[in-house]
Amino acid sequence: MFMTEPMKIKKILAVVFLTVLIWVWSDLALDDTDDLTQIPIEMGGSSDPALLVSFVDDVGQLTERITINTVKLKGPAVRIGEIKRLERSNLLELHLALSPDQEGFIEPGETTTRLTSIVKENPVIRGLGLSVESCVPSTASIRIMRLTRKLLPVRCRDETGTMIPDGQVMVTPATVNMHVPEECLAAYVTLSEDDLNRARGDTPIDKIPFVDIDGRKKVAKQSVEVRLSEQAPQLERQLIAGPKFCLVVDPVIQQEYEVRISNVQDTVLSSIYFKGTDEAKRAYQNEPYHVELVVDNRKPGQQAKFLQYRFPREFVEKNQIKPWDRPLNKIDFELVPRKTSSAAVTPP
């Protein structure tokens, strides 16, 4: 019995359809892997303003963000291929975040969370049907702190961390309400060189105060206006030619090691720059030493450290003298154990 032409066509189409299904099934059944690297994860905010939930980094500091070094994914080759394509095109946006409310972080103290679980719940990973084999690190440390609402005075400082005396700056309002640890006594604003110049004008500048909680910056919900008073000193670029150098060595290190510097005169600049008033320059010029090398690391062998200014304390406290924009020179030196050396430490 012969098949009609339409029946032949239907049979051919059915065979083609089944073949395609087999190919697709085979492709989906074939697993592949991919490693995602340097994936950031953010800590969300708590609905309770009196709770601060933070990650704890490797050195014990609080932070809002950590980085997962490696995430190993496994899944169908076609899906792994898709996520690799997104990576190559810089279109892979995972937006990993941890919600304190969803995790039930309400009791003060320390805990840990599994990073694998957070990655698994990501919409992109779930949408592609991928499994998370492992994360490095696999867990993250969490610290939950109970805060107190306090009225804090606002203090100002420059980019070097030097406090600007209250008599030289006007802040409006002078205080802000914030949820902070009980021991916190003030909120701060940091003024750049440009901020300082603009704050001397007729229009005050807006800044948002903050507090530092074990390394984590927490900002206020309101801004303040900052204006420098007329008596605030204008710091000019100053120069000292032939600065005098001194060596400062930790006493314990001095007992065990000799500090050898090959040639201080070739290393120290013939002149140094700083910012200050003319009065501060005169006082600094009269100091017995202008720069110092502080040796406080018990590490034998070759080392290098930046020189430090030896500013007169009185003018530092009055905010009339500051370092220049670039650091001083580095000094190369060597710590030699005294048991193998017959020389003593001889400051230049």
C-alpha cells in the first residue's frame, strides 16, 4: 500500500521534530560548570532604625559590603553558556543582597550566614536553572548592634583628619539626631580643600554629618550648612630648605637591631613643602628637626618607609599647619641584628 504525498510530509516532519527534541534534550542533559569571581554582596537596611547589621571583614572592621571570591556554578551546558556570554558582555548583574529582616537579625551579637544560600536565591541564577556548588568564602560573619538615638554636636575636620577648631567654623544646625552607639559623642563632616575655599565665601556649603562605627560609616538623615568664620587662617604653600632629619626608633627594636641608612642626604629632599601660616612657618623653621623616620616594625632586613613631618604641636592644634598634598620621600633602611653587628645606632 502506498502512502499519499501528505502522509509522507507528515512523517518527515514528525521525524525532524523528534530529532530536534533529542538534540535539545541531549544539550540540556549535558552539564557544564563556570566560576564567577569577585562578586559583591550588600547588607540591606533593617526596618528598625535602632539596629545596625553589618558584615565583619577579615580584620574585624564593620562594613556594608563584602566580596565573594569565587562562586562555582553547575548546570545545563546551554545555560552555562548563557551566563558566560553575559560575563563576556559585562551584562551579568547579580545584585546580591542580604536582608536583615528576612534573616531575622534582631538580637544584638555575632552570628554567621551561609553565602551559598544567598547566591542560590538570586533571580538570575534561579532563572537560568543553575545550581551553586560552592562559594569561597562559604560563610560571612555578621554583627548586630543595638543603637541609641542621641543628639550629637557636629565637628569639622579636613581631609588629613585634623580637627578644625570650633571657633573657626560655623555649623547650622550645630547638632543632629542620629542612632549611634551609646559611647558616640559627636558626628563629623570632612571638608576637602575645595570645600574649605568655598566655605570662606558668602554662601555656606551643605555637608552630611556621619559617624564611624568600628570602620563602618553611618550618615545622618539631614545635612548641615558649614561656613568658615572670618578669623579662620588662610594656609599658604610654605617651603623649608635643607630640612633637618632625625631617626626615631622603638626602644625594644633599638636594643636588638642596628638601623642602617646608606645615605640620608641623597634620600631626603633638599627642601620640603607644607601648608601653613607665616607664623607657623617661623615656628616650624625653629624646630630642632623638621622630618623624621619612625622605625617601629621588628622586621629584619631591607625596608622602606615614608618620612613624617615634625610639626610644632601648638600650630597643629590651631589648624595653622598641614602636610603638603604629596607625601614626603621614602627612606630605604636595613635592620641588622646586634649580635652580628659591632656598630651602634647612630642618628644622623
